[in-house]
Amino acid sequence: MKTIEWLDFFKRYNEKKLFSVEDLLQMTGAKRETLHVQLSRLTRQGVVERVGRRWYANPFNVPSVDEIAMALRFPSYVSLEQALFRHDILSQTAFAVTLVTTRLPYAFVCRGVRLEYHQISRRLFWGYVFDGRANVAHPEKAVLDLIYIRYVRNRELTHDRLRSLLDDMYLADLDRDRLLVYAGRFGGPVRGGVDDLLARL
């Protein structure tokens, strides 16, 4: 298709913000090699934005970074530091969008924003709500995800660093009952970090 035909195409599907390569193959009937050539040309011309591997934004209904993040790794939800920052629990600015997914870990820079995906088992994939653009963890789930992923599993945080991070949080805003219920679903390995957390509530 010519550029004007692509613009007509995107305008016709204005309700759809993101297109995967597979979407475009099915919707246009183009051959894969031809489509890749045309998408490369459109991207160079600034007609369409490539927002991730195999993903393109609709120029007539541009998706937010959150909406792109949901598409790049599905299913996923915003959690850890980014969710705690959004809930005004963490005082430090969260420079990356930290997400949890059941798929393999992944990192990508989109529009200058780093997206970090951390893998978690399906057994622990819960405790979030949709805010209109993205799935976002409840603050209690976000702090438990942080303890589990950064302290218990990956050992990115020492015990002292975890305590220091908890000291920077407004933990009084957490729902103690929800926290206890959620912690029970995580099981034993998270308990040490939760004891520190509960002592601060």
C-alpha cells in the first residue's frame, strides 16, 4: 500500500491503538516480506511509530506507555517500585516502569522510558486492578512482590537495604488486613520481609 492508503487504513481502525505484525498481516492480506518493507518505510518517514518488537502505534489514536507496556508482555501488571510510587507509598521517584508477568523477564526502552518485566509464577499472578490504561497492583501486593522478587528470590536487596527501603515508604497507608491475607498466599519465604513490614505499620 502507498502511504496515503496506510493513513486511510489506520484512520479506518481508529479505535485500535496498537497493531502487532500478525494483526496487520491478517487485516491487510499483505505478504510478510512486503509488509516488513512497507512498515520500515513508514517508520523512517515518521508516519507510524514502532513501539516494540512486532508492535506499531496507530498515529490517529496514539497509545500511552502504560498501554504499550501491557501489550509487549501479556499478561502483565505494574508492580514493585512503580506501583508503590503511583500509590504514594514510596517517596522515591521510580524512574522505570516495573511490571510483573508470567512470561520470561524482559527489558525495553519505549519513548525514553525503561520497561522492566519480572517473571512470577501463575500462582502469584493476582492482586491488581485495571485503572483505565494498565493493570496496577494493589499497594499491598506491590510491596509483597518487591520483597519476594528483589529480596527473597533474586537477592538484589540485603536485609539492611530492604529495611532502608521500607523506611522510605508511607506504610501507614497500607491495608493491614489485605496485607496479611496476601502475605498468607505467598507462603513462608516472604515471611521474614513481612515481619519487618508489619513492625512498621
